[in-house]
Amino acid sequence: MTDTLERPGNSASDAQNSDEHVPAHRSSGTSPTPAARPVSEFSTIPEMVDRVAAGALEKASHPLSHFVRSLIGGVFVAFGVLLSLTVATGVSTPGLKSLVMGLAFGMSFVLILVSGVSLITADMAAGLILLLRRQIGVGAYGRFLGLGLVGNLLGTLFFVTVAALAGGPYLAKPFTEQALKVGVAKSGEGTFSAILLAVLCTWFLQTAMFMFFKARNEGTRMAFAFYGPFAFVVGGTQHVIANIGFIGFPWLLHAFHPDAAPATPITWDFGDHGMLRNLATTTLGNFIGGALLVALPFYIVSRLMQRER
């Protein structure tokens, strides 16, 4: 009878000895935990495109907010204009001058992307993604760009007007000569050359914007945002909103302080040094470079990757 109650191998000591040779997940009845995959520092291209589109849709859905954001974005660009002219004053070596101007201008786009305000060249590219996805129509896309362009122009002009009215250090001869030289060079660029330089500008700038949205790490994102304007300034290219600041500032300095600031051939019309002529050519070139040569290829790659899954 005793033999029937106490079976071989059922003692507590036997069970303990048996468990010593069984892996923990088997003795507890749980499955092994797979090793966690390391998270990539960069999102995929489809994820990147989704993030760009989401930001643009949020702006397009709130027109008044988008307009105010564009005003602020224009001011941020004008920050870069004033600072780059200031640091370049007195620098005579061409490559070094471009370098210091680019370094001073670079933070403008960081401020724009981190704060979430609007820049027309970014809106051209991001809005095209929405249009291709049929999230907005052609009319809505046009209104989106129109509000962004007008807001940016007003914001930039307001800031440089305040700076020109202030005078002070901006009336020192080396500074006024530097501002005039840059403004005349940009406004006097030939039509075909200005368009192509504007294409190059947003090829740099919107590539940097897409990389900003692709990166997950905040430090990496800000580095990409800094690279965009740094590259287009160092490269001597043309940006529609930055040009309004560079061209308008010396004109306004002379208008407010005719005895202290040098006269300029810059005008507001479609003449050889006209701001409206430069505005038209650079807007076209910036659209081609940012929307057609950056946003469209990334959109195509994103669609192809999604189909191949």
C-alpha cells in the first residue's frame, strides 16, 4: 500500500534536482523573450513622406493659422538675411565670405522647422505630396501656396523695414556697401540664370527638409535643417523669400536714409534690377527644384516601396 502512494521520482528532492536541468522558460511554462530589434535612427521613406504630408495637411486645414505662421516664417528668414550681411561685412575672401554668411543664415530654417511655422518653398514641396495623394485639390493647393507666399513676403519686408528704419550700425559704410553689393547682384541676375539658381536652391533646401522628417534623433534633425540654408547661401543660389530681404534691405536703407546710405539701381518693378522680376523667376525655379525634383521623386519611391510589400 505504501508502494502505491510513493512513486519513484515524485519526491520533492527529485523534483528539485529535475528542475535544475530544465531551462527557466520551460519550468515556468513561459516562452523565451525574443531579443529586441534596435530602433533605426531614421524612419523609412514612406514614413518620412507620411510625416511631411501630415504637417502640410494640418496647415492647409487651418488657413488663418497658416497665414500667421507664414508671417513668422518670413521674419525668421529675415533674421538670417540681416545676420549674414553683418558677419560678412569686411570679409574680402570670396569663399570665406560665403562660408560665414551660410553659417549665420543656417539657423533660420532650424527655427522654422522646429517651431512649425511656414516657408513657401517647403509648402510647395509638402503641398505637392497632398495634391498627388488627392488629399487636397488644385484650387486648395493654389490657395495654400498663395497664403504662404504673401505671408512670407510681408513678414520679411516688415523685419527689414524695421531694421532699415533703425539705421545705427546698418548705416556704417562697410555694411551699406556689403548690403548693396549683394542686393544688386541678386536683382541683376539674368532670367534664365536666376531660374536655374533658384532650382539649385530648393534642391538643397527641400532635400534637407525631407531628411529632417526622416531622422528620429532631434540633434540629427536640426543638423539637416541647418544644412539646407547653409548650402544654398554658400552655393550662391536664389531663394524667393531670402531675396526679398537681400534686395529690399539696401533699397529701404537708401529710401529712409538718403544721405547716409548709397543710391541703388534696385527698383520694385520688372526692370533689370526689379524685385518683381526676381520674385517671378525665383518662385518658378524654387517650385521646380523643391516640388518637382525633391518631393515628386520621394513620393514615387514611397509608392513603389508600399506596392512591393
